[in-house]
Amino acid sequence: MAAVKLSVKKADLKESKPIRVDANGKPVMLVLIEGKVYAIDPVCSHREGPLEQGLLEGYNIKCPWHGAIYDVRTGKGHEETPWGPGQASYKVDVSASGEITVDV
């Protein structure tokens, strides 16, 4: 994995509003929850739906296409939706100035 500094800063994120960003050609979904930034693969492992457009409830994001549910902290698929086996998750570092770095 390589650390990639993103063009967005923590101040650009809105609480519980996922966004899709580019990390040197790799798509990544970021979401800010209770002050912490999480990053997972934004392309649903079930049928490639756009997770950043899904419904976020707590730490769970639900794919808008077929309803697969993933934990944004770990990328793990939810037991209620076994057809969505899981997403890659990425380590996130936020500097004191709010710059975001993701290991992809």
C-alpha cells in the first residue's frame, strides 16, 4: 500500500455524507462520522453499485442498487446481506491542518 494525500480536506467533508474521491487513479469513498474519517472501496462488491450514493445508517452503508450493506469502518459485509461479501477498507490519517492521507 502507498500513502496518498488527497485533494479534499477534513473541513470539506460533511457529517454522514459519503463522497467519492480519487487517490492517484484509485476510487475511494470517504465518510466523516462523529469527527472520524473512514475510507472504503466505493464500488459495491456485489454488482458494482456506487456506494457513495447509498443510504448511511450509523456506520453501515447500503448499496443503492441491490441493498448490500457494509461497515464503513472495516468494509465488512453485513450478515443480513451475504451477497455483498465485503469491501476493501483503507487506513486514513488526518493531519492537524485537516489534510487527509489514505493508504491505498
